[in-house]
Amino acid sequence: MTLASALASMTSKPTNPEAFEDLARAALAEEEEERALPLFTPGVMKASSARTWQWKGLLEPSLDEHGLALRSFAEAARRDPSHALIAAWD
């Protein structure tokens, strides 16, 4: 999926965990984290998915937001403490 199609998907499904994952994967692949993260951040607050928080944490270090990434991973781990790799850097 391209970043353009992932951005379009986020418009129609702003809290869908799969849409967040598609957006994060495309942004990382195309080195467009700076474009994706502002859209990601407000929506992740509405999402209850630990995986969504993990993807946010994966985007943040690319913008030198290491402290935010650690907080995102901590939130992911809090939401799914039984998932051993939820706070891991993929």
C-alpha cells in the first residue's frame, strides 16, 4: 500500500486499527513519518488497540521523538500486558 492510499483510507476509517497499521507501514517504507504522525496522533487517542499505540511508537523515533515513543510503547504494553513483544521495536 502506498502512503497516498493509506492516507485516503485513514480519512474514511479514522479509528480502524488496520488503517493505522497501513499508514504506519507505508510511512516507514517511504520515509514519510513526518507526514503520517500528525494524522496518527489524534486518532490513536480514540483507538483502544495496543497495536495502534505500538505503531505510533514505531513512527516517533524517526522524528527524534524518543521520549514519546517510550510513552507510546508503555501505553501499548498497558493495554495488552500479555503480549510479550507489544513494546518491542519491530
